[in-house]
Amino acid sequence: MSHVLDQVKKTHKEEKISFLILNLKKKLIINLIYFIFYYLNNAREDTGRDFLNSKILALAISDSKETNYNLVDSISATTTNENCIVVLNRTNFYSEGGGQIGDKGKLISEDDQGGEISFQVNSTINLLNYTLHVGKFESKSYQQKLAIGDEVMCKIDAEKRYSTSLNHTGVHILNHSLRSYFKNENSIRQTSSLVRDNLFKFEFSFTNSLEQLNINDLISIQRGCNQLIQKNLPVYSIENVVVDTDLDTLGECLNYPLRKLSDVLYPIKLRIVSIGKAWNEFQKKVFNSTREHNHNHQDYSAELCCGTHATQTGLLKKILIRNFEIVGDSNFLLECCTSKRALEMEENDKKALAYLDKIIKLHSQINESKFTLDTLKILERISRISIDIEKLFQSKNVSYLTLHHVKAESEKYRPSKAKLMSVLLKYIDDELSKYPNDLVQLADIKGELLNGV
């Protein structure tokens, strides 16, 4: 009897996996409700390891349009060029959710001759409690094949995971810095976020629609982020926290805000990521003094989050705002980078500021009351440096604040075409007044300039 029950359970499980995969579509995945990601993200994941041994539960191959997947018993590099899906009994791959992209990496096994089988995982998606590893074999060799029941080693791209984790912590730091700057926890409404290995985006609106952001605000917000990084505060994550009060009033009960998305249905068991203090420290309803209370609000934060994070804020090295946009009528979008990318951007910032310094020094050598050939040479050098600045800006690897500053300042000194024309004509007139009979060719040039040639 037990054998029959086991077979029924096995058949039911296979049918469930088959149903999920056969109905898998890109559009459905992209638009999965956020709370499903949050609720299920850690059910079968052990994201704390770079390597993990696992066993294949199910396999599927996509059609040529990648809109439908067919359940199969095995996959081979020689029989398909399309994306395949591998479902495992456990995984260390973080699946896309909470605004954070899924891990990339490899599933590694051995063939009959002891050679390596390598399946490249290009995206990882969590669907109804199953992590889908989507990718292709690295080699087209006939030995590259996998079957249900095979054991594989899960190897994530640790460098990408690390960079992504830093950026996810960056989202929390930026969120905290924004609220601290405006001195009102409820003044900011987070609408979305995107976390990649090379950048993160944070979209928000003000509860007071009259609020606006200017360049001085952005300078202060970026400075606040980097102050938290310099303090090298610890980052904690606590799983399966059960609260016995409504989330909207929980922060008030704890005398400290617990941040969350406003339009998300959260499960009973929560995962809380906090900066500066562990969650059990936040649960003290009264701080020791008013001074400690204020200090907590400056340096500490706690959010509901399912993503991966840095262990210390100092690991981010620096946060730089890469871009700032107004989205729609009332939303603001900040795009930032951290760590290695931010330090590279900082070097380009220094180049841009050095170019600006050269322009200012060159411009100071111009005698406005007397235009000479040297004046033209200086203006030409300023124009060339301005072109170098534009090339640097086009690389999109200069911070928004530096770009804004250098553009605004260089415009004061950069000669326009009209300015260059004016200086050139002034120079020609001065030369003609000195040698009216000897510079016929110069007079002809003046005539061509005036005629727009």
C-alpha cells in the first residue's frame, strides 16, 4: 500500500512540475506578483554557498520562440539549440525577485568517461516554489547531456553575486538616506527598485506631491549615503520572523520604522534586513535615551527584503548617483553604482574636473579688450578640451553630480560658434587696420565669413 501511495505522490509531483513548465511564458514570469517571489524565494534555496551538490528533478526544452516549454527526460547539446530549464531538489542560485536579478553560473556534472559536463545558467526564476535554471550547454559535444536523477554541482557566478549583493545593500542605504534627509519617515513612498551587478535603480514618489528634488538635495543625499558607508555598519538578515501586530503599526510599537512596499501582500513569516543593529535590538520598545533614539534614526534601518546583501556597509566603498530622471508626473528615479564601478566613475569625475580646471585657467589668459592671434589659439584649445569633456560624458561613466557641475561651469567659458566668429572678425579688422593694403586675402576671408561661407 505504501508503495502505491509513494507512486501516487511521485506522479502528482511530476504532473505539477509538468503543468508549471508547460505553461511557462516570459510575459507571465516578468509579471508575477511580487509577494509570490517574497513568500517562496527561500523555500528551496541556500544562497549562502558558492557551491552546492544537488539532484535533477525535471527538465524542459523551449520551442523556437521560447514561449512554451516541453517536459523531457533528458537534454543534450547535440539535439537542441534552444534554452532549457533544469529543476533541482535544492539550489544555491538566487532566483529573480524583490527587484534583484537572478544568479548566473553553471551546473556541473561528469560524463561516463569522467569528462566535465557544463550547463551555463543564464537566468534563474522562482515559480511556485520551484527554482527554474534557464540556460544552455557550453559545448556542442555529444557528451554534454543531462537526465532526470543526475547529480550536479551548482556553481554560482560568485563575482556577479557579490556585486549584486553590494548594490542591494546600496538600495537600502539610499532609501534610508532619502528619508533621513527629508526628516520624515513617511514622506517617501518607494514604488520600485532594480538591482543588477553593475548598478541599482530606486524609484519613489513623495507623499506630498508638492515636494521636488534639486541638485543640492541630490548632493546631500549622496553625501548621506557615503557617510553610512564610511561608518562600516554591520548588515543583518533574520529569517522567519513572526510578528503579532499589523505591519503598518509595527514600527510605532517598536519606536522605529520597519520599511516595506506599500502595495505588497506579505506572508506571516518575514525576512528582515537591518543595518546597524540586529532585529532583536530594534524590538526594545524604549531606547535608553533621546540621544540614542536620534542616533538610531540617523544610522539604523530595517526593511522587509528577500534579497542578498553585503555583510558590512564599508564593503560598498562608495555610492555615486549615475543618473536622475523624473518618471511620469510625480515619480523620481535614481540610478546609482557602488564599489568597483563607483570607483571607476570617480576617476572619470576627476578627469572631467581637471578638464574644467584647464578651461578656467585658459580663459583667465584672455584679454577681452584686445583680441590677438593668441586669443584665437586659446579659444581653440578651450574648444578642443570641451570636445574631450563631451566624449567623457558620452561614455556614460561620469557621475550625475559631476556631469551637472562641469556642464554648467564649462558653458560659462566654452566659446560658441558666434563667439568664435566675433573674435575672428575682430582679429581680421585689427590686422586690416594695421596693413590695409597688404592683406587683400584676409579681406576676402572676412567677406566669405560674413556671407556664411
